[in-house]
Amino acid sequence: MRLVIADKLPSKFLEDFRSLGLEVDYAPDAGAEGLVAAAATANIVVVRSTKVTRKAIEAAKNLALIIRAGAGYDTIDVNAASERGIYVTNCPGKNSVAVAELTLGLILALDRRIPDNTRDLRAGQWNKKEYGKADGLKGKVIGVAGLGPIGRAVIARAQAFEMRVLAWSRSLSPQAAEELGVEACASVLELAERCDIVSVHLPQSASTKKMFGEAFFARMKKGAMFVNTSRGGLVDQPALVRAMKEKGLRAGLDVFDPEPAEGACTFHDDLFALPGFVGTHHIGASTEEAQNAIAAEAVRICGEFVRTGQVPNVVNVKRHATTHFQLIVRHHDKVGVLAAVLGIIRNHDVNVEEMSNTIFEGAKTAVAVLRLSSPASPTMVVEIAELKDQVIFVEAKG
């Protein structure tokens, strides 16, 4: 099997990939366009920041697995991969500490105006009177939006600074809030109203795109801090710019919308010239500790796929068929039995959405459970039952 690695990974892990029996093509400077050619004969692709476009996916005729060496996967055309039956997987939770550390760094930089201090010192200016006006973080109320591994890591660090923590997540229960030592909010708008700082740790999806816009910033307190180290597309950036100008909001951002795909280039945005802005270059996960953990997880995913065909952390497989229509077939464990059953189902123009086959001790009998797109007709059931010396029993449910 051929593996293409289209971004930089710690070199010590390349041998780990090769030890799996993979032919490794290390192309860290391929870029989105270069990946089209590089992945043409690949079975597995590993990327960090390189975009995996529909063009690249459709050109890669043998591609079976795309691994995002990181948590988010919005740089991959997941729909195109799903249309071709290609697994997309990620490495969640491996960069949590790194992103949480940067989040607290941005908050401290905003409160103490560290970049402005440094700029003036480099210009030969001493201005203790101007910069000795920080609020301090102890006792401040921070709102955390999103309670995945990163959000939880931020909570732990905020509590170490003796901050009061409010949190919002669609899945946050009263019991979970109590265990985390946080106060649950009903919505992100409630976070905006009640907090001195709001820190965002959500994935980007259709439901979260531009979630933080006019309505959200209108509810924030004057001079409050807004921190985003997740994805730029979660924020309506023009709305944030207006709120910074009109309400004196302060923003600490590691991500932008849009932002460059290249590692180094020119980049301009209205945000950068505003007072109360601190920014970094989408480096939340860019610590040696985090990169080693992510690379090790990518190796683990590859190894599991090569050995068993299973894909850990897969993001584009339907977890459970939504249909209620089942067909249970108890059968002899012989060659061709399932093929015959599936042939009958096909002849009745019914689609199998999910299937499992459990073999009993002795390997003489098995039970297949098939979830169907529509009910199994009595005629279909009879035809399957008539597979003599193959089917023991058949039952339709739903």
C-alpha cells in the first residue's frame, strides 16, 4: 500500500509508517494542487494543513483513507470522499493541552497588553504609566463555548487562575457541569451577556458557521474579551470588527476567515490595525508535544487500518442506520449464502443500509442482521426461506 504524507511530520515517525509495510511518499510541500498528482496512486493520505479537494479525491482512484493529523477536518472535502467510499478520520484530543495553553496566553496578552508593551520597548519607549492598568484575571468570569477535550483543558487552566467558569455545550448536563465545577448556560448568548471573557472551542459545521455574529457581540459587555482558537468560520469577522470599534471589545484570535493555506505569505485584515487585538498564526496545535502525539495517533490509525481494515476516529460513516426495517437471517455458514440472500433483496429493489454477520462456535451457523431502506415484503421473506440447506430461519421486523 502507498502512503502520501502531504505536510511536515516529525521525521522519527516516518519509519513507524514504513514499519507497517507501507511505501511512504513524504511530500510536505505538495500543497493542494501538488496533492492531485501526488495522491493519484495513493491508498492512504495524511495531511495537516494541506487542503484535500474534490479534484484530488477524484483523481486518486485507489484512495481508501484520508487521515487529518489534527482535530478539525474542514480542509478536506468530506462529501467528495463519502461519494467515493473513502474513509476520513482525524486525531482528536491530541492537541488539547497545546491549544488550551495558547488560549490562556492570548487572554493574558490581552489583559496585560504584552504585544504593545514589547513593541514600545523595541522602539525605545518606556511607558509604565500607560501599561500599568491591567484588570487581572482572578475573579473574572470566563465563558467556555464547547466542552470537548480542548474546552475542558481551558476550564482546568482558568480555574487555576481562580476565574469563575461558565460553560455552554449542547450536551452539557447539570451533572456534568457539577463535575467540571462550572455553571451551565442555556445558550451562547447567555455566555455573551454574563461573561468578561468568552473562549470558543467548537468544531466548524453547518450549524456552527458564523455562530458568533451581530447578535452575539451585541450581548457582550463593553471591553470584554473574545478568544477563538478553533476555526475562523465560526465568527462573522466584519461583525467582530464593528463590535471592537463600537464597544471596545478585545479579541485574541489564532484563526481567521479567510486565512492563508500557505505556511508563509503576505496576509492583511482590518482586524490587525485595531486596538485591543492580539493574534497568532493558527499555531494552537504547534508544539512539539502536540505534534508528536498527533503523529503517533496517525501511525496508530494507519496500523489499525492495514492490519484489520477498521478505521479509528472515522468521521464520515453513518453510525447507525436510521431505518427501523430489519431482516434477521439465521443460516448455515457456507460459501455463497449471503450472496444469495443479497441477490434476492436486490431483485426486490430494496437497499441494505447496514449489515452484521455473527458466526457461532463451531463455525457451522451464523445470524445476519440487515437493516433495510424499506420493509421486507412477504414475498421476499418466502424467497429467502426457500433457500434450502442454506437458510435456517428468516424474520422481518419493522
